Amino acid sequence: MFCKRPLGANEVVETFPVGRRLAFDAAKGRLWVVCRKCHRWNLTPLEERWEAVEDCERIFRETRTRASTENIGIARHREGLDLVRVGKPPRGEFAAWRYGDQFRKRMRMAMLGVAGGVMGGAALVSMQVAWPVALGWLSSVGAWPFIAWGHIRTLAKVRVGGKADDGSVTPENVARFRQSDLKAVRVLPNDDDPGFAVEIKRVLRKAWFEGEDARRVGAAIVPHLNGWGGSRRTVQHAVHEIESSGHPSRFLTALANREHRKGSQGYVYNMPRPTRLALEMSLHEEQERRALEGELWILEQAWKEAEEIAAIADDLLLPARTDEFFDRYGEDP
């Protein structure tokens, strides 16, 4: 659902040979593929899930190399597949498992980038005579193309406004966002579902997204505003903010209204880091909730179709003129 990177393959779960780390909840019938690069949990399609969940449960119990708490366990198969078994954890513990790894990895990568820059600067200083020339070249000529490219390159593409009548996506329905758009992202209250809207407000550019478009745009942009990730403690603060609202969707609505009342104009860039992390977590969980609602719709349609077929099959077994008999005598006097 979220990750567009290759998820790898495994030879252990025959009914679902995708992914090198699988997370599953046997009680709810959920199965996720966890990306080993960005650590996002990608919900799998409903029709490919049930047998795979049973296989994961069996393999987890047969694997010796495992560690478990009361609510969550992890096992590593000898082939290299990781299995994460979800029981009935509190929301805080589950959210920490889902998002803690990716936020900590972002923080480590950002710190490595800063360390690399410091070491590069120290190397220039140690060159004594040559470093002023190199620094002058970078400031006058060499650095500007990289700076310009960093500002104009596309960070995210999001489909908005639905599809054409033939189901295709036209270029006009694809919104592109650049580095220079990040500081202009606002979350504002909105009366329609989901209770908030996303606006990009710049001097020469203004775009407004609401409804399903607001969800998709927010989920695509906010991770780029959380490039520094967060420590375990910061993630815990973010989880606490969501829990104080009772549900991710209510947190999103409450955040939009709260930031509007504070007079901060709802700019995501100016929000505290725990709040930005909580916003990203809630947007992704809201997307997953919508996907699950879609599953219920699919199940309902399948049930209706099965009922129609069953009614037709039952009628075939009845004697001729039965319908006419019930129409005449079946009503109460």
C-alpha cells in the first residue's frame, strides 16, 4: 500500500512468496509485508491472505530462533525470512513496533549525513592552501546546480481528482510536489470527511485538496517533512498524542482544528517533531482503515452475489407454478 520498492521474495510461505519480513495477526486475519529498506508495513490483498496467515502461524511455532513478549513475537527462519506475530497489543505498543524502526533509521541516516558534511569540511581545512580555492569554486559555480536540482526535483507524485471515464489517469490528475513545497504544506479544518484539508500555499502557487485527495497528498508529503525521524522517546510522545484523541482519524480532525485555533495557520513544518510523526502515523493508519472498509464492501458484494445465485438455485428445485401459488395464498388475510 505504501512502499514502491521491491519487497523481495521468500521460499518459506508457499501461499505467499513475497517479502523477506512478514507480519501477521491471526485473530484479525491481517498480513503485512514489511519493507526491509524503509520499514513500512504494506497491507496485503484480502484474497491472498487467509491461507498465508495460517502458514505463517505454523512456521512461527516451528521456528526455534524466536523472541516473544505477551503481545508481539518475532522469529527468524533459517532461510532468512523474518516473521512478526501480532497478538493483542495496546495501540501504543503496536504503533511503536510498526513505526519505531523506520523513524529511528531516518534519524541515523540524517546523523550520518551531517557527520559526512563535517568530515568533508575538516578535510578541506586540512588542505591549507587548496581549501580556499575549492570553497570558492563550490560557492560560485559548483554548488548552485546541486542546490537548484534539490529544490526543483519531484519528491512525490499523487493521483488526485479521480480517474477518467475509461479508468485511465491523465497528466492533469497527477499532482507533483517538490522540495520547495514542503514548508508551504498546511493542514486545515474541513467539514467534509475526513475532517481536514491539505493546502499548498506559496506566493505564486496555491493548491487545495480535500476528501480522499487530502489523505493521499498528506500521506505522500508528510514523510518528507519527517526526514530526521525520531528516537524511541519521540515516537512514544507521538503515540501518546494519538491515544489522547482515541483514534487516528479523530486525531487528524482535532489536529487541524487545534492548529487553526492556535493561529499557527496549520503549517506542518512548524509543528513539534512528535506531532509531525503522529500526523504521519495517523495518515497511514487511516489509509489502511479505508482499505479494510473496502474489503468489507467486497465481502458485502460477494454475499449479495451469493444470495442471488442461491435464490436462483432454490427456485430451480421448486415445482412449477409455485410462485403463482404463494402470490395468491401467501399473504396474511
